[in-house]
Amino acid sequence: MAPPMSADAFLDALRSEGVTVVEVGDWREHNRNHKGPWGPVHGVMIHHTATRGTAYTVRICRDGRPGLPGPLCHGVIAKDGTVHLVGHGRANHAGAGDDDVLRAVIAEKALPLDDEANTDGNRHFYGFECENLGDGEDPWPEAQLEAVEKVAAAVCRHHGWTERSVIGHREWQPGKVDPRGFTMAWLRGRVRDRLK
């Protein structure tokens, strides 16, 4: 069981891992904590945005969209690898997912099939949205993939987690496909190597 990092610790962890960070507005206080608790945290969830253009993507992830108020993540990973921090606290990114998956993440075991949506993921995961159309055609530049690896490793390193605490939205919530364009096994391999 891990309490979430403070905003300062979060920023320090990312920068210590070599992440280029942009602080967006009042990100330290921008959250959905009035809707429920944030924590204990158990992992890092990776998403794609299905959007194009960094400025537009950051704005949507910070402010939300009709029917889903922001922040929609904690950080937006742009194509150039820059991470834009848009929130700290509970964020609308994970939604309801599978309690069996959460138990596997906590135990750092292989993930079961996500076939239920019965558990609040916004409470338990750090969330990073990656600027990508998610159509399987939009490229993932190496700078962006390296940033995804670094942010996941930074959070895991701070909490003493292994790469098994890094999951994709598609592994958590039935019907989700993100992130599309690389496998989570591949990403976890990169995180594992970075944490050595």
C-alpha cells in the first residue's frame, strides 16, 4: 500500500529520471479529489489520446471534454518526449476496471484477462496520456517512447515497484484498446531494464 507522491516528489522523480517536464498552470492543485480519494496507489497506467497536436492534446487532457471533466491524466507525453503535467491527485483516466487485474498489479504477478469493470481505477493509478491517434498508423517517435519508459520507471523507482506495476488502459478496462502501437510486454521490458 503506497500513498501517492506529493507534487514536489512527483516532479523530482520525473526530473531525476531525465524527463523533460513542462508545468501547466495550477497542475499541483488541479484534480478530482472531491469525487473520491486518491490512493493508495498501486501502479502506472499508460493511454493514448486519439488526438493530434500537442497544444490541443494538453488542453483536452487538462480541461476535459463534454461529459468527462479534467484532468484526464497526470501527465501528457508529447510526440517530442516532453511531459506536460496537467494534474496532481485523482484524475479521470482509468475509470472502472477489473479487481482481479488490480490484485495482480499489487502482487506484481502476470495480469489476468480484464473481464469486469467493478473497481475504481482513478483512485489507484498514476495516469499518463500519450499524444497519438491510436489508429495503428500514427507513429511513435523514439523520443516519445523513451519518455513513456522514463515516466513509468520514475514512478516505479520512487515506490520500489517493478515493471509489473506498469499497465495499459486496455489491460484494465474491457473494451479499451489503448495504448495502440506497441505492446505492454515490450514497454515493461524497457522499464525493467531501466530499473536495473
